Amino acid sequence: MTLLLCFWEFFKTGLFAVGGGLATIPFLQEMAEKHPDWFTREELTSFIAVSESTPGPIGINIATYAGYKIYGPLGSVICTFALVLPSFLVILLIAHALNKFKSSEIVQGAFYGIRPASTALISCAILTTFFDVLVNVSAVTSVRSFFDAIDYPAVALFAVILTAAAIFKKVHPIVFIAAGALAGIIFKM
């Protein structure tokens, strides 16, 4: 039953997360709240960090890591397949119908409307991940507790890496990813 439910949850995520891998994050955050026995928001933050640092599409990487956490190797295959399947099916349908409807004003209008929705999903993912990493949101009950919940070493590290990225624009991004990973390992020791 868990595998079938995993398939369904990741299938829905793949179906409605229009805009790429980052657009899956709000759906996965909701999944973490609905199924905390699968993975927590903190674990999801780790999945995102590892997925951004490894080759391949972020959404697929996250689905693979989450599936492995939920049900081992078989879970990683099922969750990844479920996330990708809706896109595959939609592409087949669009390719079949594109020649027939490519000049349709309704189709053009639909794509025009999808763009801001994708942007909103990605922006939401960035902001919530930003706060999940830099602030212990669950500990915030008032404005005063907000300042107590801030992870000041993480904020300092973020500021240092952001400043270095602004100063050293020609340095390859992998250097900053590796520096962030190394600093994270040192802070967690």
C-alpha cells in the first residue's frame, strides 16, 4: 500500500509541478507535512541540497532520494518513475496535437497563463527553502522568537558565499557548491 501511495503522490507532483524541478518543492513540502513518516521538511532540505549538488534534474534527484528514504531502492525507482510519467504522457499528447492546435488562441493563452504560475511556484520554493535553512520556522511564535530562531552561523555562511560569488564572478559555481557543502559538514560536526 505504501508503494502505491508513493506512486500516486509523486505522480500528482509530476502532473501539477509545471516549471521544472524547483516547482516540485512546494508539493514535496506538503507531502512532508502529510506523510512525516516518509520524510521531514528538514530531510527535504537535505534532499534539495544534495540534488542541487549532484548531476541531473533536481526534481528527479529529489524523487530518487525521497523514494530511497521511504522504501529503499525499489522506492527510488517507483517515485522517480511516477514523477516523470506525467511529463512523458503530456509530451506525447502535445506532440500528437501540436500540429493541429499550435495556432489556436486558446492554446497560446494557456501557455501565457502557465508562465506566471510556474514563476510563482519556483519563487515559493526558493523562499520556503531559504527560511527552512536559515530559520527554525517551527520555533517562531512571535516577533521576538523569530530572532531567537535564526540560525546565525548559516546566515553568516550564506552572506560570505553570496559576497564571494559577487566578488569572484568568474569562479565556477561548483567551487561555491563545494565550499557550502564543506562548511555545512564542519558546522554540523
